[in-house]
Amino acid sequence: MTLSDYLAEAGLTRAAFAARVRAHPITVSKWATGRAVPRPAQMHRIAQETGGAVQPADFYTSDLQRAS
């Protein structure tokens, strides 16, 4: 699941999620839009905070794979 999809389903703003994973809201925005990939420690926090719904591999899925 993409981070953007998770935030929408969970009804969370990027700012609220940023506070939960100890990141800047702009950074979360970049992750959610695919303009940046979280560092390993951040990926671990994201996976924990999302209950495993967003996994590290989800940040490397191509746009073609998301469309199918």
C-alpha cells in the first residue's frame, strides 16, 4: 500500500502522520508523492505506525505496477 493511500484510508493528514513518525511534514509529503524515499530507520517507523500496511518495498514500486 502506498503511504498516500494509507493516509487517505486512515483519515490522517501528512502533518499528523509526520508527528507520529518524528519527521517534518514536507518530508512526509515527499514520501507520499514519490519524490523521496525514507531512510531505513524511517521506513521501520512507518511500518510500525501503519501496522505493517506500508512496507519498505512499497516505496520502490513503479508507477506501472501501481496502475495494475
